[in-house]
Amino acid sequence: DLRFGGTPHLDSPESNHLFLAGLPDDPSEVVVRPGRYRVVATHGPEFDLTHSEIEVAAGEHVALELSRPRRALSTPGWLSVDLHVHAEPSDDSSFPLSRRLASFVAEGADVIVATDHDRVTDYSPLIRELGLAGRIASVVGSEITSTVVGGDTPTTAGHYNALFLRRDPSA
């Protein structure tokens, strides 16, 4: 049960991850059930892991002391890109665009490619609004669903990613 601001927070139903990217809506306090925790931090595949062990009793506030991950690998001339990203506009995600973007910034990604199901999503306005220009770039895209109904394929669906689209809010 991971919460911030009183609101349950999960990246996915199975997740216990919390991505902090230095954004105004990053939580300053996280509520967890009483117990022992090992908190692990990273800034993506080019950085090492740091960790801290904490124990929390019911109703107790515990300050987390966690070292900043250090760069472990230098990759000049390379980009970290995810070519298939879903967020709230997609029918299979409830993750808000701002938190999805924060997760990519926290992981040290250079480019995020929006491929929400049958929606054209553009992170660029949000990148500008959150002051993240220069930290991450975006590619506008969509994951197009095709369905074939027939005797041999009664419920077949295929998906194709289309990239470098223009978002038309009226479409």
C-alpha cells in the first residue's frame, strides 16, 4: 500500500516503484504499512544502485537517508530511448502523463516515444510546462489496433506503432 498525498500510488497493479524526477508534484512524504523495507534508488542503467534499510512502526514518521546514485557507465553519443510507451490516454493504462514522464526522467531516459492505443499523444507541451526541456525529448506516436474477424481468427487483434505523427486535438 504505497501512498503519497493520501492517494494510493502504483505504477501498475504489481508495482511498488515510485519515480522521483525533481518535479513540483513529487511527493515529500510516502505512507507505507508498518514493516521493514529495503529502499533501492537508481537513475537508470548508466548509474549504480544505492539502498537503505528502514523499519516503520504504525503511525511513525521515519526519515529516509539515501545516497544519490553515482554514474557507473559513460555512454557518449548514445541515447536511451523507449519506443513503446503507454500512459493514461491508452485504454490499458491509468498512469497520468506527468507521472509517466517523471518515471522516464528519473530513469535517465533521453527520449520518450508515445504509443498509446489508438490515441495520438504528444509529451512536448508537458515537457515545456514542467521545465524539462533539455532533459528529455519526445516523439509523437500511436499504437494502432487492427482487428480481423473470421472463421480461423474470431478475435485476432494486431498492433502497429506509428511514429512522428502530428497531434490534432480536434481529431
